[in-house]
Amino acid sequence: MWALYCTRSDAVQVYVPDEWANTGGYTEQPDVGVLVDIDRHGVPMGVAVMGPRTVDLTEVIPPLANRFSFDPDALLAAMRAALAAPDREITIDVRGLPA
């Protein structure tokens, strides 16, 4: 997965996998300031959170992840990495699921 925190738009984005640009899907807005990108087959591919430094990601991400079948721990890890290194693309490989 890859993540990016863009300081200009004040948004953190995570995509799983990074081929979103080639899928021709659509975007849902399940909550204010939260976007979920869905591919043309209905598979969730990415999440964006606007103003991530002003919200508690540990409250926003788990219910969103459960609703759209993302791994909440992986999403949080990627978002935190992106926030730690703003305006740079972060690539993270998360394998396996917690038991």
C-alpha cells in the first residue's frame, strides 16, 4: 500500500494497491472529511481523510475499515507514517492478519 500526507490540501491518503488510477471507479463519502475510492468492481481501493491532524484517527479509521473491509491497523500505520513524513510518498508492506 502507499500513503501520502499532502500539506497543501491537508489530506492523508492511503491506497491498496497503488493501481487506483487505472481502475476507473468512483468515490464514496461515508462521513464528513472522509472519502473512500471504490474500483469498477465495487472493491474499496483507498481512503482519504481531510484534516487528519484535527481528528482522532483511532476513532475515525476502525469503523470505516470494518465497513469497507480494510485492515484498520494497516490503515492507521500507513497514515501515521505519511503524517510523519509529509509531502512524500510512503510505501508500506503489511502482511498477515492478527490472530
